[in-house]
Amino acid sequence: MAQLKKLTKIGWRGIVVEVPEDWAVASIGGEDHPEYIRIDDPYGSSYVEIKWWVRPKPTLILEDALESFLARIEKEARKKKISLNLRKKKAPPYLERSDRETLVFSWRSDKKGIGRVWYCKTCGKIVMAQVAGTNIPPGASHILSTIEDHSQTGKNLWALYGLQVEIPEEFKLSDQKLLAGYIQLSFNGPHKTRLKVERYSIAERFLAGYEFSDWAKSEFIKRSRGFSLSLYEESFRGHLALGGKGKRKLVGSLPLLGEIIKLYSWYCEQEDKIFLLEMRAKKDIMIFEEVKESIRCHS
Amino acid sequence: MPFLRKKTLALSKKEALWTLPIRNPYLEWSKNEEGEAVIQIPRRKDWVGKVLSLIFNPPEKRQLVLDKIGTMVWDLADGEHTFEEIVRTIKKEFKLTRREAEVGVAAFLRELGKRKLIVLAVRKEEKNEAKRQNI
């Protein structure tokens, strides 16, 4: 099998795929069905496209899903007045997995693509994936075989632009900010738990000459208005970290039963990045620590 | 009206990576004590500039101070480095992902381009090189 450069994982809404290290997410679909992600190589010559139905209608069958997808490619070719060569077949035995029902396809026009569409018997998703472009990489088929449509651990991997974090499956993405230099993923979980994972690149620019602990303190204070917050400093993976925990206050600093806030931030000097985690919940749960431990900051 | 629209040069992503950002040679610029690039931007000389100067009496030149990253991009925009090379340098220097560096540099150059502080040049041979290497 043709070898690819070093691979990295991209994880989004329960789908995980391994792509060459310098490929990056170029487009993501909303909460509409189907969900969608496209990952491009740095030169715009090839890409991976994944489309998936989390809860497909019982009437949706693999062939139909594939047909509608290929119809788009046919339409594009017609528009450009170029010939299109399409092939589709049942997956050969070496591609078969016991938990999947798979069809494979390939096409060639001014670009070319190879892909697979399958129904996962474990999670019920229908997933369609293809590697396409003017110059598809030699290990395209390997990329397709790395796609996982459900987690084995009960936690989804969210990984893009170098950020990697594992979030329990029951937490749903509520908001995202994917900016150059700043990433924020917000999740809503059971019992009105809200979780936010943030990463600041080029931390030096955000610190603007301040010490990390001062920056983090002022950030925590801003975020915990209405809470009585107690702070602590510690070392986390060899980095200086600041944590904060508090309860919502009604009058002065009198703590009342109710919502709690947890904050944690550390500065990874090796990568010049600041990570910040925020959780608001009705009760203190262990998830916060688990999520914190799952974040990869430097290799 | 469509026929009056300015024609813009449409570049593919591959070609865009091979463009050469070049600083406007008519601009004066220097570095301050912090090593940041300070660009002197002259007042507009067209009729809009003349009208505005009658109303607001702005100074002849205004300064634009670039931050550390901006200065590095500005330094590299010497017509010798391609967009691709600038992205690679910024990625390495500031420990960014390829995408972060690319988006950041592109947005910054676009902004400088709008203000006519830089231009993007495409060399024929580099365009062919991009095709040859099929990237």
C-alpha cells in the first residue's frame, strides 16, 4: 500500500479520520442532515469529503444516498461539458467489515475521486466519504479506511487545527469559533451543563507583556461575575496552571446552592499556546477533570 | 453594469501560493525601538483626499505600526519570497498550524493590498513551476 506522510487525526461531531499532517479542515456543515466536513491539502489539489446521516430516515438506503451524491458530480461535469466516467460496486471482501455494509465508487472527469459509502450497524449512521481532486494522494484508500463513525470509549474526539480534546458523547456542540489564532468549542451537556474549550495561539500576543497568572486571573474574574470564586495555582504537565472554582452568589460572598463554575487554564510555552477550560453546571461532576486531561498541548 | 466592472485576475489556489507580495516602493518605512515596522502612509492625492483635507485638515502622512507578525510578513514582502514561503516562515516562527498561518497571512496581505501598501506579482515561470510540480 502506498505510504502517506505522517498522519494526524481530525475529529468532528463523532467522525474521526486520519489525514496527512499538513491537511486542514476547510469546510464544515451545520447541524442539518446530513452533516459534512471537508479537509483540504495545503495546495488545493486534493481533499477528503465526508457526509454523514446520524439518524438516517428508514427509507434512506445506501444506493439512494450514493446516487444523490454522484448526481452532483454528474451535474458538475455536464455544466463543464466534460466526460465523466463513473463506477460503483459492492465493497470487495478485503474492505468489508462485519459491522458495516459498504459500497465503493470511483469517478474521473477533470478531477478524480475514490470513495465509499456505508451503513454502520453499531451506531446506525450512513457515512459517505471520498478523496478527490486533480492529484489525489497515493494513500487515498488508506485515508478512507481510517474513518471511524463512532467512538469505542463513550467520548468523541474533537480534533482540528492542532487542538485535540475528548468530550463525552452526550455533550452536543452548541457553538464554535474557528479563527486564525483562536479556537473555541462550546458544548451543552446533561443537567444544563455547559462546557467551553478554548485555545489561544501566539499566546505572547494575548498576554501582551503580562505574566500568564495575571492574565488568567483577570480572564477568570471576567468570566465568573456573579460567582464567589476561589483560585489556586499548580503545575500541569510542567506548565504553570491556574484553576478556579466557585458557586453562584446572591448577596455579597454568601454562597448559595445552585450553579457552580469551574475554570482552568495553562500556558504551554513549547507551543506558545494558552488553553482555557470553563464549565458551568448544577453540580460538581468529574467530567471537567477528564476533559482537561484529554487535551493534548505539546508532543 | 457588468461591462464596466473591473477585471480581476482570478488565480487558483496553487497559483496564489506562488505569488510574490511586494511592498509599495514609494512608501517610506522604518523600524522603531521594538523592531516593529512603522509605515508612513501619505495623504490621498485624489479629489476625495483633497476634499477631505479641506474639511478635516489631516496631516500629510500618518503612521501605521505593525506588530511582530505583521513586521515579519512586511519584511518578507520583498518580491523575493512567495506567499507559500511567507506562510511557512510564519508557521514555523509562531508555532501555528499551516491553516492558521495561511489564513492569517492571507487576511493581512489582503488588508495591505486594499490600502495599496503591497502588490501581488505573478511570475510566469513560477506559474509554470506550480503546474510542473503539480501542487
